[in-house]
Amino acid sequence: MRNFEVRKIVMLVIGVCLVNIACGRSVEEELSDTSSTRYKNPVFEPIFADPTVLRDPKSGLFYAYGTQDDWGDGVGSRLIPILTSTDLTNWQNIGQAFESKPVWKKNGALWAPEVVYVNGKYVMYYAYSTWGDPNPGIGVAVAAQPQGPFIDKGKLFLSKEVGVPNSIDPFYWEDKGKKYLFWGSFSDATTQGTFGIPLSNDGLSVPDLSQKFKIAAGDFEAVVIHKRKDYYYFIGSKGSCCEGVNSTYHVLVGRSKKLEGPYLDKEGRDIRNRGNGTLLLERSQNYVGPGHTSRIFTDDNKQDWILYHGINSSNGKVASGASRRVLLLDKIIWENDWPTIIDAKVGEKSQRKPFFKPQK
């Protein structure tokens, strides 16, 4: 190689170094920033609503579970669809959680599943409801492997039994050796809100329905709890989830020093009172109704990520008439111990993928 060619290469590398130092990026990051290391929303379509995501402690694979829906592809209504991924961006459809619908309720669909690994089993909490259901409830099922099949263990409670109207959207949390279920959804009733309640040691029943405690008002639903440093964070959704391009879903947050609350927003307002909460995510130019998030996941570069559903404003329905709620992914950036998403909007541009080391 001629000397002047060597000098050109050296100067090019130095230039890349200077640019990336100024931008806070390493040369290694720049050289690895190829199409294989980037993604663009959505990460799955046509429908994957109300996603819960589990990282399997045995295989390291991610599994996502969504609300029962008819995707308009001729297959019919899937009884909790299941996806799998190695990196949160490339998802494969692998089937459904149930071989047949649970029978403890006469009418309804299976909504908003929550799947966790508890005591060596995969446990699913799910809502059983119809639109306008006067008495929806929450059930529980178990499986020996994350892809199912899940065997139903029946109901935990119905709305009228627990005294909370519209009891849907379950979320599991384990804290200081105790297991809890959180749940709740929209209602104007004074008894409505997001609640928590202690579970049995195996997580499959609620010993005492009177032990429920309220953490958020009835304008919230789709609760997620996240623990970071000294705070518990409440992440929840408000607005209409399922009106196609007219959906108004958006995500807000509060935090507390105690799991039971009170959860306060940035202004110090208690989210048990309606109208409170700090904005985390709202519609972008091309996506409306973003909400019902997953848990927050931390990749091997210590970057946090969250998944949720949203609707493309130019393509709001599928052939079955269902809202086309696609699966979306964005990074969480912490500012003064508050979670943020860039511009508080759905990320529409190409982004660097989460980084996860290959599992051994």
C-alpha cells in the first residue's frame, strides 16, 4: 500500500474518532452501527395488544403475550398469542397460550395477560371480560414451559366479589418475600381505581379479598410497577385504547418510597386523585394511542427499554374490525430519577437495538 493511502486511512480513522468523541460515541460503536444493529418501529404487526414480556430465566429468550384478538388473517381469534425474541426487536409468532378457552365465566375474551416465573412454573394472570361487562374477573393459569400450553386454574376473583368495578389488567409483583397482584381499569365509580392485594405463597389464590389497597385513581389502567434505587414507579395508561385512529391512550408515571404508595407525580400530586400523573408517552406524528406497557427491561449495556402497543394513524383497523394495535419498543432515559422517552413520543426513526450477550 502506498504511503499516501495509509495516511488517508489514518486521517479517516482520526476523523471518525473526533466526531464520535464529540457525540459521546466510541469508534467501536460507530463501526458496529450497521443495519443488523438497528431497528425501526413497529417491532411486530398487525396486532399485539396489551403486551406483557417475560425473559425466560432458563433460556434467556424473551416471550411476549398479548390480548386475545382476531388479526384479520383468517385464523380467527387467538387465545392469548405468544411471540418469542432474542433481542426485543425481532419477534416470531409461535402460537397461543390456551388450547381452549377457560370455562369459569360464560362470556368474554381473554385480555391483558401477565406471565411470570414463580416457584419453578410459568404463571399467567389474565382478565376475562367483554366490552361493558358488569362483572369481569381475573383468572390464573400455569405452564411447565413459557410457550405453554397453559392449564387454567380458575378465577382469582370477579369484580363484584372484590368490590372493584371493571377488574382487569393484572400485574404481578414480588417484594420482600411477599407476592402481590395489582389490577384495575377505567370507571367513574367512587370504588374504582388501581389496587394491589397480597397473594398466597404459590401465587395462585387471594387469601383475603378485604386486604386490597388503592394506589391510583379510576382514570388509570394497565398498571406496571418498576423498582429503581429508592423508588417504586407506577406506570399506567389513560384515555381510549381501542378506537382505531381516534384512540387517545397515553402513558403517565408516579413514584413512591413504598410499594403501597402514596405515588406522587413530579408536582407532588397523589395519583389516587383523578387528573394527576407525569407524562411519559403520547402520540407521535404517525402513531396514536400508545399505551399498556410491558415491564422495563435492562440490556447488557445497562440501557432500559419498554414495549407497548400503538396504532398507525393511516392504518387503524384490520379486516376483522379490530384496532390494529402494533407492538412498539423505545428506550427509557432516566432524568433526575424520573423515566423519560425522547420527546415523550413514539420513536419513529431508526434506532440502535438493545444489546444482549448471547446465552451460553
